[in-house]
Amino acid sequence: MQLTYYGHAAFQIDTGRAKILFDPFISGNPHTADVVTADELSPDVIVLTHAHGDHWGDTMDIARRSGALVVANIEITNYVQANGHDHVHPMNTGGASNFEWGRLKQTYACHSSSFPDGTYGGNPNGYLLEVANRCVYAAGDTCPFAEMAWIGEDHAIDVALLPIGDCFTMGPEDSIRAARMLRPALVVPVHYNTFPAITADIGKWKALMDEAGFAARILSPGDVLTM
Ligand code: NI
Ligand code: MN
């Protein structure tokens, strides 16, 4: 199983059976400029944490071309259907669904959610993805929240993707608190250094994680993590 990071909060999991693309903000993402274009992505599944433009991104274009199943909260899947793509799987916070390639659970995220055109996007979410005895937690845009301790107790997380850019989500120090609750085998930082408002000293962040005793891996856009 491989995880390819595209920068900001966009990444794709290739299970060997299915390509699962999360938050495909590709066009206009300065991190993806020399790495990938939206036209080059043909996922089987697109998973969305929320409707903000830096996550929604190229969803409609990629979904229409590839025929991908779009998994998101029901407000987002309604919007996708209203835009003419019917292959959707609506969910809501706390619910899990089994697919032929694995299992997805929508977790709580403390943030907001609206589409670039202002349409209400429902509540934001994170996801637990369980595939072939591996567990990936994508926190989505959020601050740390106390129930992360339950997620950590109930799941042996192999990789946790945590936002660390501050301003719109948790920052570096708070990501340590999140890791203490989640206890993942590996932390991957996302949602930083894309825009001036979320500039982070990633070396300092790594040092904080090291000091707290957590394995951390900084992925550059285009890097592939094999699990
Ligand atoms: Ni957001
Ligand atoms: Mn965001």
C-alpha cells in the first residue's frame, strides 16, 4: 500500500486494488505545480474532508472524467449530484462504511465548511481508513479535540496526517497534544507552507515531535510513503 503526497492536504492511497484520492486541491496549489496535474489523476474514489476550496479543489473535474465514487458528508455529495455526478456515497460524522477495498469512518473535526461559491458544506470531518490491516487517520482541518484520545484507544493508527500550519487549524505545538492522544506509529504533517498565513518552521516541528517521542516523516509533494 502506497501513500503519495501532493502537497497541502491532498494525497492518494493506492491499495493495489483501488486508488483513493483525498482532498484533491491540485489546480492553483503551489505545491503541486511541478508534481502532478488534475488531468493526470484517475482515482477510483475521491474522499473529501470538507468543502473549502483548498480541499474541494478539482473534485468535479476529476470525478466527471474518471467516474470516481465521491465519498463525503451528505451536503457535499448533494452538491456533487446537483452538479451532475451521481456516483456518490454520503456519510455523516461517526459513521463508517465498508467498501470492497476497505473501510472508512468519518470522524469529528472542529472547523467550518462552505464551498467556494458560498454554499453551506455541512460539518467538516476527518477519516479513519482501514485497508489490509493498515490504519490511516487523516484529521482534516481541525484543532486537537479530547475525543482524539478515543480514536487513539480504539485504533492502532499506522499513519496520522495532521495539519500543522496554524491560523486555520492546529499549529505545531498543538499537533504534539494531538499525537499524545492518537499515539500513531508515524505522524505526517500537512496543511502548511501553502499560503503565507500557514507558514511553518517544519524543522522546528520535527524537533518538537522527536522530543515528544513520536516518529515523524516530512513528505515533499510527490513523495511516496510505502506502508
Ligand atoms: Ni478548511
Ligand atoms: Mn484547509
